Amino acid sequence: MMGLVACETNEPVPQISSYEPKSYSSVQHAEWLKNAVIYQLNTRQFTEEGTFNAAAKHLPRLKALGADIVWLMPIHPIGEENRKGTVGSPYSVRDYFGVNPDLGTEADFRAFVKEAHSLGLKVILDWVANHSAWDNPMRFEHPDWYEKDYKGDFRPTPWWDWSDIIDLDYSQPGLRKTMTEAMKYWVEEFDIDGYRCDVAGFVPLDFWENVRAELDLIKPVFMLAEWESRDMHRAAFNATYAWSLQEAMHDIVSGKAKNLAPLYVYYSWNESAYPREAMRMIGVSNHDMNAWEGTPFERYGDGLKPAIVLSVVGEGIPMIYGGQEAGNDKRLAFFEKDSIEWREHEIGDLYRQLFKLKHENNALWNAQWGARMVHVPNSEADRVLTFVRQNEEHKVFAVINFSDEPAEFTMDGTLFPDSYTEYFTGEQVALEQGKPMLIEPWGYRVYLR
């Protein structure tokens, strides 16, 4: 019998460290993001005056509502060449270092940020890096910083009707440096706390990753990408949009989807494909949806309240668009002055209650600070969503009926049975396996232990 022979090889021996898991994201979240809520503020439409000074008077109210981060739509001078409407789109930027005089002065903006900070609020600016106004000085001083069409002419973003802007060319190092310096300027000179980046996926990712690195040398910032991609979380952005969840909720409540499968698809992808540290921004409206697709009342109908509850109690960083808390039921004109009519409204009361719970219950916190959603199977899973979020301190059990009919159902498993207090009513309940539960059309329950 032939003995065993040791074979020599020049192949390198893999080190055990080669098999250790590595974090996908290098982005560091500031502590203040752990339970943060975003409020989008359209300065032009927010008040009759449409100014920073007028908006600043609302900041204590926004703080009381439960907002933590105030996202200002672009504050820069708006292009006049090829302008749309009377006052134009704020996403047509004529000067990245300037303030739109219609909104106020630099001193007014500085005072707005200072007042927000005194209340414990953070301020982020909407940044438009993909394109500029036609009459931005860069077009004349650095025409090579712009993309050209097949005829050699400046061009708007392809396939869209954005005729009031022209696309920038990020193959140009000079453009990258200038845009980076502009973004640093507002952090250094005005002490803003980060950016919401318009159509972020239209701009090369390596630009954003370098911007992030340079901004973090100044102060910890919050970066939100208007995009839905895992790559954005690698080294550039704290948060990305959860468009597909918003679309899933809309399709379900409008009847386009016949069951809750779109929700299950979203949450499966969110948990399996995105890093644990990723924040996904979730809301039921924003400036684009309100202007072009309809108000939340138009889009969600009787399903609005359950959609709002899921947007705050489910995983994600919640967002509310200015005017929602007043029950704004009109499409605000995008290229004209069109003020919000402020009033007390039950939608504002609902958001106020939900944001209070978000802040106090750490099972509902953002990213790695919060608990994962765990699906609880039930006998009406095509229309009733049931899930638990729990950690060592808190347990939240949510039941949401996404249909226009009452539902009687039972639930399976050992995760949900417990003694709870229902958050909205204060009712004490003991939930047991196999015990039927009845919930009204479009009803919701948030049970706490």
C-alpha cells in the first residue's frame, strides 16, 4: 500500500481574515440620525411671503410636530433663460454660491439656520449637481464643462422635458472641483448639516464619494440621495429613496395590486440586499408627486392613514412634505407662487403621534439603531400586514388593513402573543395564538409592550 506523500506547492495559503465578513458601507452616521424625521420645506410655497424669515417663524411648530431635519428645496438664484412659468423651477440653478433674492438675503438664510440649530433642528439643502440653468456663468466661462448633443449643442437631460436646464459633464476635473467647493462653501460658511442630492444617480458615484470624504472633514453631515441603489450607501450617502415602497403602497390602496405582494417584495429586498446601516427615506408625498401626480388624498384616498402609519412604524427614515400636516388638498403649482393654507388637521395629529412614538421607542429607530421588521403570518395575508419589531427594551406589533373591507383573521407563530397597550387608544389587550382578531376597513393597530 502506497504511503501518503506530502506535496509541496508554491500556492499562497489563504489567511483566515480573507473569509471574515466585511461591512459594505463605510459611511458613518451621526448620533443625531438614530431616530431622525425629515421635513421637506418648499420655501416659496410655505408662506404667503415665501421667504426664509417667514418660514423661520414656523420652526418651533415643526419641532413640536416631531421634525428633526429640515430639507430646504434649492435656495439659489433661478435661471431666466428658457425659464418655465413666471418664477421658474428652483432646480434650474443660475449660481451655486448665491441665494435667490425672492427668498431673502444671505443674512436671512444664515439666521434661519441659526434659529433651527437653536431648536435642535438640522438643516440640509437640496443640491442640483446634474445640470444648471442655461444662463449659469459656467456655460460661458467653461463651455467644456457641459455635455453636448450630436449637433454639438448644449443639451437638457436626455428623454425628459427639462428644457430650462442643460446637463453638466463630470468627465471634467475642473467641474468636479468647482462643484465640490460649492458644496463645502455652504457647510463652512452657513453651517448647514448636509444635502439632499437631486437625481443623484445621474452623477458619477465616485464624485459623490469624494464629496462625502471632503465634507466629513468639516463636520459630520447627512447625505440623502434621490436614487434607489445599494451602491449609493457604499461611501457616499446615509440615505436613499424608497420609491419602490411608496409605489407598492400606492398600487395596493388604489387597487392596482391585488394583494400585499409588492410590500413583501420590497421588504425582502431591503433586508437582504441593502447593508444594515442603510437608511431608506419613506413618505407618501413630496414636491414632485404633489405637483404632477396628485395630493396624498388623491393618490391614497381612504388608504392614506394606514400608508402614513407604515411609513413611520416600518423600517426607514420617515419624511413629511410641507403642508401635509395641514391636510393640504391642492396640487401646489411648480413654476408659480402658490401658498399653503395652514390649519389644524387630523393628518397633522396622526403624524405628531407617530413621530413622538418614533423618538421614544428605540425598536423603531433608524438603520442599525432600530429593530428589524419580522413578518407575522396571518390568515388574511393578502390584505392585512402584521409584523413585529423588538429589541431588549421594546416590542412593537403592528396590524394594518390595506383594504376597504373589514378583516377577521388569526395569526401563527410564537412571536406576537403577549400583553400589550394599543398606542392610539390606550386599550390593554392580550393577544393569543389562534384567537381571531377583527379590524375595520383601512384600520391600523400599533401594540406596544
